[in-house]
Amino acid sequence: MTAFRLAQGGRIDRERRVAFRFDGKTYHGHHGDTLASALLANGVSLMGRSFKYHRPRGVVTSGSAEPNALVTIGEGGRREPNVRATVVELYEGLTAESQNRWPSLAFDVGAVNGLLSPFLAAGFYYKTFMGPAHLWERLYEPLIRRAAGLGRAGTQADPDAYEKVWTHCDLLIVGAGPAGLAAALTAARAGADTLLVDENFAPGDAALDAARAELASLPNARLLTRTTALAWYDDMVFAALERVQKHVATPDPAAPVERLWRIQAKRALLCAGAEERPLVFSGNDRPGVMLAQAGLDYARRFGVAVGRRVGLFSNAGAGVVQALKQSGVEVAAVIDARKAAIVGTQGGLALSGVETDDRRRIDLDALLMSGGFSPRIHLACQRGARPRWSEQHAAFLAPEGTLPVAGAAAGVYGLKAALDDGARRAVEILADLGRIATLANFGPLPEDEAPEVRPIWRAPSTKGKAFVDFQNDVQVEDLNLAVREGYDHVELAKRYTTTGMATDQGKLSNVNAIALIADARGLSPEQVGITTFRPFYTPVSFGALAGPHRGADFQPTRRSPLDAWAHRHGAVFIEAGQWMRSSHFPREGETHWRETVDREARTVRASVGMADVSTLGKIEVVGPDAGAFLDRVYANPMASLKVGRARYGLMLREDGFLFDDGTISRFAQDRYFVTTTTGAAVQAFEHMEFCAQVLWPELNVGFASVTDQWAQMAIAGPRSREVLQKLVDLDLSNENFPYLAVSETTLLKSQVPARIYRLSYSGELAYEVAVPAGFGDAVAEAITLAGAPHGLCCYGLEAMGVMRIEKGHITHNEINGTTTVEDLGMGRMISSKKPDYIGRALRQREGLLDPNRQRLVGLVALDVHAPVRAGAHILAKGATASLENDQGHVTSACFSPHVGSAIALALIQRGPDRLGEEVLVWNALANEFTAARIVAPCFVDPANERLHV
Amino acid sequence: MSEIPTLPFEAPDWRLANKPAAHIALALAFADGPAPVAAVVRNAGPRRWLLIGDAPFAESVGFKLIDLSHARERLELSGPGAAAKLATGTSVALADGASAQTLFGPLAIHLTRTGPQSYEILVARSFAASLWRALTHA
């Protein structure tokens, strides 16, 4: 092919010359070119290699359906593979390289696959890689993975910004061709908030410049170019991708390079046009063979003649020939597909001629083909609507009852017809929205040429390969093979042959493939049906989907009101879900975190410590039925809880398993305060919302998350009362304020309102103090200061974990979704008197009461230096290390400074019946075995005397 | 950063400012009826309102109150570009005076359109710094 730039014509800026590089060589194009049109203008026809056989390929289309001309654009963090040269706008300094070839595009060693093609037919790897199984992991999978894909992704961080944005409109119109433009003008003139999107940078016909100018002048109309409507979702939400700065050499860092629009539209109209279908004949993939509309586009939009001797192979075409000639392209031959056929093409890396079925050879350097049109109905069918086959159009159309469709997308062809159709559909839609619109008039226009719709699915194949799907190298014979081998359903044939599975998702190939399958099965295309349309319409970058949520902004960070206090006292922080929590507070001289944690735990048990527990989920429950509500949500009784008292609570799932635990305090007859675990706070709150709104709407109860309202501190240790009494305006003596008492009071001589809870997680005498969050920092500092003479230390999540394991308190390591309250040894807490609560019926299932279930116990390592790790498995003493002998696992483990060795909580078969037994803790990951003894899951003060002093 | 800045953030066509602390309470009703009376009353869902004022609220007949004064930060986003800025994270388009419990990106917010070009955003205190960053760094 020797394409060249025409002396005139096109909508490029001939004054602005643009230099770019392709495979290391510098070329020049013009502003307004695409990479593909600029390469063609430079006489470059070879632009890519196909996936399987590495066949040399040239450009087939001028738009987003391009299967062949895929290149890698940019360098470093901006490197982007598999970009369609037909949609890349040329800019100064653009660098592009070809893909799937080695060592070069013109000489590709991988092309040897073409010689092996008899062995690489459809489904070859299901047959080739069947066995032996052990070769899968080491040989087959790495081989297949290496072969997969065309371009290679970059490895550097993308330096550019991406944005997501929402917008609203009365009418969304997809496609700014004649139909879309007419609809937009009709709607905008009627005052509707109109949004018109188009994937091109210069959409539409030059004949409609006046209409575009009027639309641009209307304040209630917006035209987004370079914007592809990708998807239609429920509730009239659409996704569209705007390429904001993909056409500039250096993006402005203040703006995104791509913007993902989420459009909430009252109504939408699909005017996406139609895709021309290739013809299936031998040698139809030679560079220089392309779609007729592409040839026209290159001439009219870009001023490029795709060859010096251009042939047309089509079932229609008088109009195309005339238009080409008007643009200055010489048409050397017209092969009417209704009367003749091409049976082969000649040329190496570029077309030099074709052979017809009457054995004529015609010298051509470009061949335009047209097998009819397939309306672009993707968006209308993405939500499950099945396209209907229209014999009249020889195409699939969108069914009634889905998105309205106008113009070529509805099978209405021709400029005048499309304008009329677009305007007419807009009037109908606006009437539905209660607006009166009048048809936009575009003045006198020439009558449209009557379209020829009789389809030609394939030419008689005499020799060589006839391709249906270009990128994936699917040939007619592959489809026949799929049918012969029983994969004749359209969805199976697609997957067996990979037709329609390339980056273009079968935009060019699907309908031809369906017709060929229909032919092989003796059915009509209607009976074969079409594969499912799914979002997205064209590929979307991960950057656009991630938007601003990457790196440090991947998810929001939650900060405790005591964050500054913890920082001042030298805390090391740890991510716990979204929270940043203080893990431990190292002091000078401490060289290892364990040293710090041991010291913190010892200090609390010996004197006093203070920890931030603000992250606990906190819910205030109010209303006359608050008690009744909590009685049903929790398995243990709550309505009977006295005002001024707290109780430990267990929340079950409907299926009887434990869901979450926490404390419930009652501050008034109709006011409770509930805590949940930090990790399950959101789920527990949502569960309560569901119960209140769906299960028992008749209960007069309301609640709100007050997690953020309160800064909450745990002050624990035998000296905690002495410290706290200095600040709290309430008698904290055991008589006045016993274990599980709660009170609303004040601190610092009535300066700060507070709630005091006598609760203990550590097993020591302990209090939790809550103050409104804004006072948190000052109060925490005051307590730290007041405690200093008593040896108070700050302690973090790690020491808290050590002390709760020493006490056998559970967390979500134990509440893991497979455990019941019986498994965790808390069955007696559950009320047998309450008529009902969530989980009551199903927790009594036989399987859940089986005494052989794994139940919670403690473990002590026999060797004081031996480690025990969470996740390790339990074997009976002397048993072989195998999964058959697995008796349970360690849920939580730590070194206990109190016991002096590693301790753990574990779920073990019949565990509580085996106290004193020696078992083996097997950490299979490190092949580590530790002998341990099963003990009761409490290592400190088993009689709980310290709680009541 | 755990606290939000006290000084406003000025962009070319919008501005983000931290509003002074106020008394904020959630008012709940258990039957349909009129909204409670307070200096500022924001709709927060069926039978739910957010009250904002300079002094603590007294519980009145028919409503239960939950104090959220320290649980929320109050931000003001204003300027000709405020609506577009907000649309980068929020799906709702509010009429003047309307409120919605919604999201900015992944963050829960209570949003009120307080004027043609101004919005009040209530956000959980622990997420306030993240919201500030999301609005000013994007």
C-alpha cells in the first residue's frame, strides 16, 4: 500500500506540522491527525502483528473498533500498551512502538506460529495441555501466561492525575453524528438540560457546522468530545470516559488526564451509529485491506488517500466510489460482491493485488471492503435486553423497551434520514418529560442513497486464510471446527475459538461469526443469537477506575481524638482497618517492640496504665422500646439491665453463630449506650439498622453512631482508682461505684462532662472514661500527669492484646464466623427465659451442639523459649503432622510476661474436656513444632477477684 | 495530619473553610409530625433531623435527642466552582436549602446547599482530615 497525503481536503490543520516517532523513526503529520492517519500519510501501512500467528497487519478502521493497529504509547510512567492508533490524536513528540513482534515489526520470529497453524486451531490448548497435571504449574501455565496479551504494561508509577465526577441531565445523547446532533438541538431549543457525548475529538459531518455552532451557544446544552459512553447501569446511571489530556505532550498537572463521568440522566438516546462489517475472504487481513468507511474517513477527515490504486469490494458502493473520487482518491476497480468475489490477495507486508473468482488478477495497493452495517446497540443491551435480528436490516437491532435509539444505530441510514430520526425521537422523549419541542430543521438536503442491505457473509474460499476475528486470528475454519466438535452454541463457540474476545470485543467480527455459525448449523442468525453485551464499550485504564484513590489516598484514614496525645507520648502507630491506632509506646533504651509491650503489660498489672479505646464502635440507643429492641438484638437479657449498670453482650447472627460482642450500659429508662468491637462497628450498626427498619418497624427505637462523639480512655491497674479519683467528681469507692457500674458525671471540678464505666478488658481494677471528643486531648494529658507519681504508663494495642489473651477475652480472632457461644464457653450467659432473640432457633441445631466441635481453651508452651503462633494447627501428642490429624488451631497467641512463656487461645476438638493434656502446636509454614499443654482459657486471676476490689 | 486546618483553603473558583464549633444534635421522632424547632434544622432522613445552634438543646415532647456536637466537623464549601468540586465525589445535586445524607467518595457526609454557591458539609470528626485532603488535594 502506498497511501499518501492528498494535496487538499480533510479537517487537519495543514499549517501545523507535528513530529512524532514510530518504532524509533521520526515522521511528520499535522495537527488534527490520528496516529493512524499520520502513519498512512507517510506511506506506513504495517502497524501491528496479530496475536496468535503474528501476521503482519495494517489499519482496518478509522475508529474505536480497530483490531489491528494497536501500539504502545509514551514512556516511563506514561507508557500505555494496546492503544488503538486510530483514536490517538497526534501531538508533538508522540512516541509509539509496535507490539507482539521480535526483533522488529517487519521481521518477526513469532510469525513461525503461522506455519504451525494446523496445530494451533481453535481449542488447541484444551487438547495440547491436558496432562500430565504436574506440568501445569511449572510449564503450561507459565508458557500460556507469557504468550498472553499483546503489549506489555509499564512498571513505573503513573505520574498523572485521574478524576471521577458526577453530573445530571434531562437528556443524555450518546453520539454527536447527524442523529445525535439533531436530537441535541431539538432538546436544547426546548429548554431541556442536554448532554451530548462523543468519543471523537472532532465529531460529525462538515455539513453540520452551523448546527454545532448553535448548540455550543445554548447555555443548557453541553457537548463533551473525546468522551466515550461506556456503560448503562440501573437507575439511568451511565459511565463515560473523557480523555482530557491524552492528546497533549505534557499534561497540565492541575487537571486530570482522564475523567470518569457518572451521568444521572432522566432520559437517554443512543445515536452511536453503525459499525461496518468486514468481508470474510482469503487474505482479507493483508495490510492495505480495510473497511470502505475507513477509506472514506481517511480521505475526507484527514486528507489521506489510502492508496494510489484503490479497489472496492462491496455489495453496494456507488455512493462510496463517488465520494472517494470527489476527495481525490482514484478508484481503480469495483468488485461487486453480488456478482463476483475475491479469492485471494497478493503482497508481502503490503497489498499488491487481488485475484477474483474468474481468475483475474487486479493490481491494487489498497482494497476497501464492506459487508454491510451492524448498528452499535451495545449500551442499549448491556442490562440484559436481547437484541433482535432484523432480516430487513441484516443486523441485530435493540429491542423495544430498552434505551431509545436513533439514526444508524437504529438501522436508519443516510444523512437526511438520520437527522429526521434524531429530531423525531428527541421530540417524543421530551413529550414524555412534559416539554413541548419542535423538530429541528436543517434546510434542504440531498436525498439519501437507498442502502443495500443484502448481506454477504463470506466469499468462496479457495486458498489461504480467511479471517473473521483479526486480532485473535480466528478463521472460518475455526468456527466450523467448533461447530463440528459440539461447541455450536454462540457463547461456547466464542470461548472455544476466542472470536470476539480480543480488545475490540468483536465489534467487527461478532455478527460475521454468528452468520457463519448459523450457516454451519443450517440455522438463521436469529436462531443462533448474539453473545452478551457487557460494559465497558471500549477498554478503560485502571487509572480512570481508581481515580484519586491510590497510594496514601487508597482509602481514608481515621484518626482518634487522642491521636495528638499518643504522638506526644511517642506512640508507634498501626493501621487497624481505616483507623490509625497506637500500637505501643517505646521508651528510651528499649530495643525491641516486645520489650516495650512486656513492660507496658507488667506496669498495668503492677500499678496503672492508660490506653486509647476511642475506636470502639459506640451506638446510643434511645426510645421507649430501646430495651425491648436490645433484648432481641442481643442473646443475653438487656431490658432487665438496671439504670447505672453495664453488661457484657453477645450478638448472634440469624444462623446461630456469634456475630459480635460488646458492652451495653443503661443511662436512663429509655437511653442505652452500646459498644461494638472496633473492626465490626460498621457491620453491627448496619445490622441494627436492618433490624429496626425491616424486622421490627413497630418498635419505637432510634439510634445513632456516637463513635466520633466520645474520646474514650481505659485506665487500668490496681492503682487506677487513686489516679482517677484525683480528677473525677464522683466517689469511685468500690461501695459507691462497683464493678459494672456506669455514671454520667464531671471531671476537674465540673469543668468537663464525662461518662465513667467500671469495665475491665485487662482483668485488673479498671475504668473507662469518656469525654466529648474535643476535650479528649486535654483530659488524656491530665490523667497522664495525675498518674505519673503512681508510675502510670501509656499502653497500646499490643499490650492490650497480651492482657486480653491472658484473661481469655475474645476478639474477632475467635468470633470468626464459624464459632458459637458454646464453642467459646459462654453458653451460660445466654438467657433461656427470653421468648426470642436473633439466632435463638438456629443456635440449637444438632450440629452446633455436637460435643466434638472445636471449642476454646488456653495453651501454654512447655518450653519457655518456644514460640506459639496464631494460625498454627493442633496435633495430638505423637500424631504425624498431616491435615488428617488436625484437631484445631491457635486463634490468638502472645508472649505472656505474667506466665513467663508463650501462651495462646485455641479452638480444639473437645478442648475443655482435655485440660492438662499435652499437644503439639504445628506451624506448617515454618515447619515449627512446639509442645504445649491445654489449660483453661484464663491465665490471670481466674476467680476474677481483682475486678471487685 | 489529624486535625483540619483552621485557615481556609482558597482555590481559584472555590473555597473550603472550617466553620466554628456549634451544638449539634440528632433529633428522632417515633411518629410522623412536624420538625423540631431550633435555630437551624436540617433534614436527616425520615423522622430524623440535625439541629445546629449556639446552646445545648432541651429535649422536647415527641423527640429524643442524641448529642453529636463533638462527633461532627462542619465545613463550608463555597464559590462559583463549589458545585463542580463537590461533583467529583458526590452524586446528589441539591436544590437551594435541601439536605442529604450522602457520600463524598468513600466518606459519609451530611450535605446541605445553603445558597446558590455555598454548601455546608458535616463529616465525622475522625474522617474530617481525610475529607479535607480529598477536597483540597484532588
